[in-house]
Amino acid sequence: MKKIVTLLVLFVGITTIYASNGPTGYSPGDIATDFSLKNVDGSTVSLSDFRDAKGFIVVFTCNHCPYAVMYEDRIIELNKKYAPMGYPVIAINPNDPAAAPDDSFEKMKERAKEKNFDFPYLFDDGQKVYPQYGATRTPHVFLLDSKRVVQYIGAIDDNPQDAASVQVKYLENAINNHAKGKEIETKTTKAVGCSIKVKK
Amino acid sequence: MSKGQLLQFESFDEFEKEIIAPIGENEKIIINFWATWCKPCVEELPFFEQITQEENGLRVILVSLDFKNQIEKKLIPFVEKHKLRSQVIALLDGKYNDWIDKVSPEWSGALPGTLMVVNGKKYFYEKSYHSKEELLNDINSLN
């Protein structure tokens, strides 16, 4: 019995180490934290709500940033394509409305309604979740597997301005490879975007 | 300012070759990455402008990441309206993932960001400045 308890304590200790993030957030392979955030429809959403998910497309995005707006339609399409495959989009607004009034919860509700968001658009109240992930800009994507292990971090594709001119669909490549059990070649990318707004 | 007067680079490598590579060991060049649509970028521009106007021996370059189709519509009118005296360059290379790390591996790509090349040392500040003093502080800390 004592041996089992010791093993259990060791096991918990090891998983705790892997679940914690470094000073700059997650890297591929880390286990991302779940959360309990308010959705624009008033409900509270956690990743664990999606019992059959094969993975999660967590995207930090917002109303005010032109780059984020440029990707809105693509995010809607991603959810349409991948949610039925078991990879739902979970959008999170990481900004403090005191620093970015266009990103208030009320404005989030308006935008979600205006564009018929078919996915959760969550408010990172108190800005506790985005620092754990290490999101640094909007939009910023974290692809997780069903156990919340980070598979891919970064840009959706290589052309914010023009969806028709995209040459490399980083996120879709990652999802498709994951779905087939194949190695993801490009696990992280960088892109230009708006800084996350924190009240000074 | 006409479109012809604004220095534009379609490729980052060209920009690096012409602007960054020639920087001398004794020079102090402050390169700010911004865009007309980026609110915190626009809010900190006055501090960079003050540096240009007041500080001899410091050269400021404002590198705009506005899109190509916004140069005539937004960037040039902005430069004229605000009477910017620092050198403004348009960097039109959309392959961001290829060159962000070349500016600095520490840069996430978020705007604004400032690359300082001072006496041969390079440092990247991923932050918004709230005063000229704060900006000068960071510049002087590299001496």
C-alpha cells in the first residue's frame, strides 16, 4: 500500500512539472491548462466540456486588431471544417477592455452575433489564461490534442492580408497531420499582430 | 511626400542589406516597427520624433508594416499629417515567419517593437513606450 502511495505521489509530482509553463508560456509538448471562461452567450466554457474532441483549436483573438479581423472569416471556416472532425475552435479575447474598449464583453457579444460565430468566444476575465499560454499577440493559435498537449503554436497561415494568396496553411497542415497520426513538421511559426492590451 | 519619396522594400533581405548591415560600430540607430493601424504604435511615435529632433548622434528609422495597398491611402497621408521628421521606410515583405527572427529571435512579432543597434550591440524591446525618458533610458542602457 505504501509503495502505491509513493508511486502515486511521484506520478502527480511529475505531471505537475509537465503541466507548468516557463516564463514565456507553452512550447509544443507542454500540457496546456484548462480554464473556465465566460462565453458571449452567458454560459461558462471549459475544454473539458468537449468530451469527444480529438483536439482543440485555441485562438487568442479580439475585435479591435485589424490582423485579427482579417482572420475572422478564416477562423469561422476552420470551425466549420474541423469541428465535425473533432477539432473545435475555441476563441479567447485576451485583452483588458480598460485598455481596449472595443474588446469589452458587450462588444464581443455584438461581433459574435454580427458574424454568426459558431464557436465559443470567451472573455479572459482578469487576463489569467493568456499569460499561461504565452500568447503575445492577436491572433495567436495554440493547437492542442485531446489531452491538451500543445501540438502547434503560431500563425494560421502565411498571408494575413489575402486569404486567396496563402501559400502555406500552417494550422491546417498541423491539424491534418495530427488527425492522421503523422508528425507535425512545422510546430511553431511567428507572425505580425497586435500586442495584447494590458492596462498601464 | 510622394510615393516615390518613400523608401519601400518588398523583401526583408533587401531591407537588411541596405539598412541594417551597413550600420557602423560607432553608430546608434533606433529602428521602430509600427503601422498606422496600430494604436499603441501611433501613441509612442511622438517620443521617437522627439529623439530625432533633440538628440544628435541618434538616428531613428520608423519601419512601417502597413500593407502595400495602404501606402498611398494611409501611410503617406499619415506621415504628412504628423509631419514626421524621422526616416520612414515601408517594409512590404509579407513572409513574416521568415524574417521576424532575423530582426530578433526574441521578437514574437507583436507591434510595436523597437530594434536598437548601439555601438555594435543589438537589442530588441518588445514593448510600448510611454515617455521620451523611458525610451532614452533603454537607449542609454546599451552604451
